[in-house]
Amino acid sequence: MTHDVQAIGRNFQVEGAFHEAAPFGSGHINDTYRARYDHAGTPRDYLHQRINHHVFKSPEKVMENMQKVTAHIWDKLRQAGEADPARRCLRLIPMPEGGLLHKDADGNYWRTMDCISGVQTYDTVQQPRQAYQAARAFGRFQRLLLDFPASDLHDTIPDFHHTPRRFERFLEVLEADPAGRAASIPGEIQFLRAHQAETARLLDLHAAGELPLRVTHNDTKLNNVLFDGDTGEGICVVDLDTVMPGLALYDFGDLVRTAATTAAEDEADLDRVRMDLSLFRELVRGYLDAVGGALEEAEVRNLAFSARLITLEIGMRFLTDHLEGDIYFKIHRDGHNLDRARNQFALVRSMEAQAREMELIVEECRSCVS
Ligand code: GN1
Ligand code: MG
């Protein structure tokens, strides 16, 4: 569905006259447009974004979280003497009457942000140093939020990374089989059942007091990092919709899922899907360089496992959506969610086959970080 982006833009305090707009990014949930405005002869780019309110049931709360977290990060960057925080943190654009959220006549919720220029994003890693930079960016993000009180944030999607609940939900949908697809995927169902026992491992460690609740990003895909087009530095973390209290390991793991893989998330040729150990090493190094000193022992010990767990969880969510008839994630072809699920399960297998090597890399890297 396309939207009248120009009309949407009029509701925000953008600078300049509307020039053009086009769909932007590769998200599975929201609709994003990059719009160019002409400000006295100088182009000004903004992102206008429709928040999917079927997924984010309370867009106001999403915006409150985002506003608080970006304000906190801006303050910290300023305190640290950062010359240009606008390149390192998202900036939300308010409406003339204040407020950050515009509700249109169709009941859609819109927000606007500055579009940071001179940056690049990647769906898969092209060079090992991008993996290092992405992990450093998310590690820095985690570090900047260490002193942000988790209780100040809304749980905008409860149990977002509660893997055992995700498993229960999968079983419910499997049982109901609303789209009549269950009989065609016995191998995938069997794969998930065989992994049920490990779904609770991180939450159990949290319950035992070994893994702290932190303020986490919860959607740490590689393509949520902006890389400086000149230096290649990972300068800014975006997509703050799901910033909520959570476990840091789910963030690290989700980055491995998307940045240590040799293929895109929906690659259907499973022979191409593999976890690359040298990329994994770059991710561990980058993350520990940025935030290693603040992590608990159990967090470091489970870095490798976290990657398997979240990859399993996301694969399970894709498979659940396939069984439900593709109602949650946007799809661009028949069987898209099934392809994604198979891809993620292949990645889990590859991680399992290299589990020992991954553990050794973590041990090696942690001894280099003070
Ligand atoms: C969704 O829309 P996007 O790509 O930022 C999803 C994440 C999944 C991801 C899988 C709110 O994120 O949890 O990991 O797809 N976001 C939500 O690619 O469910
Ligand atoms: Mg997202």
C-alpha cells in the first residue's frame, strides 16, 4: 500500500518544501519513506514512518520509550564531547503543536525522523570489518544505556524474547493449523520439537540471578546499523521501536544471526547458509571492545549460545507465521516465511556444528579485553 507521504509530512516540523518521496529500507513490519525537502536550495531528507499498530498495539508507548532513550543517548554523547550527536543518534521531529505521533484519517500512526546522510546499511556483511563495527556500535549502544532505569520504559511487546512462550504459541498455532499447512512441514516441526529443551536456558539463568535485566534494543539486525560512508565506522543504531527491558544476550545473539551468516535471511538455497567463524570472531571482538568490561560472567559465557537461541526463536516465529497464513511479517513471495524459517534452522545447525569453535573464540577474545 502506498501513502500520501506529502500530506503526512505537513503534520511535522520539517524544514523546506516537499520535493519527492520513495519507500525506504527492508523492514518486515513498518512502512518507511524517505522524503526529500528543499530548504532554500539545500536538500533536507527526512524519514516518515508508519508504525504498524497491529504489531505495536500502543504506538504512543513506543514513542515515549524512543523519546526517552534518544534523549538519554544525546545527553551522554554531549557529555562525552561528541561534536555531532545528530550523526550518532536518531532525532525525532515533533509536530507544530508538540507530540511526536500523527494519526491520519485511516487510523494509521506516523512519526518523522531526521534522515542521517552519508551513511550505508547492509543486509549481509560484505567485509569482516563491518561485523566488527556493527558489534561495536551495538556494544556502545548497550554501554550508553547501562545507567538508564529499565523501569522507566514500557514493555511495548510483552514477552518479546520469551523463547519458551514463543514455543508455546508455535504449538498452539500448529494445533489449530488455520491455513492448513502443518502437514506439509513435518521436518521443520520435528526440528523445533527437538530443540524445546533449550528454549528456557537464558530465562532460567535470569531467574537464577545470573543474567541481569538491562535496557536492550531487541532487534539488533545488521541492517539496523548505519555505517559512515567515508570511514566505514558503525556510527548509529536505528530502529528503536523495540527498546525495552531485556537480556543483553538476545541482542548480541541477534546480531550474530544476521552478521555472521553467509547468506541473506531469506536465501532459499540452504547450501549457501552457514555461520562464518571469522565473522563471529569480529562480532565478539567488537562487542567486547565496546561493553565487555560491564558484562557479567554468565553473559560472556553464553555469547555463543545466545546466537543459536535467537536464531531458533526467529526461525520459529517465521514458521509460526507461515502456519498462521502470513499475517505478521511482510512477505514478497509465496512461501516466503517458510523459506526464512528453513534458512534460520540451517543457520542453527551450522552454529551447532561449530559450537566448540565458537566457545573457543569467546575465550580467546575475552582474554584480550580488560
Ligand atoms: C522484524 O521489521 P524488522 O525487520 O525491523 C521483527 C524482529 C525480527 C525481524 C526478523 C517488531 O523486524 O523481531 O527479528 O523482523 N520485529 C518485530 O528479520 O517483530
Ligand atoms: Mg524492527
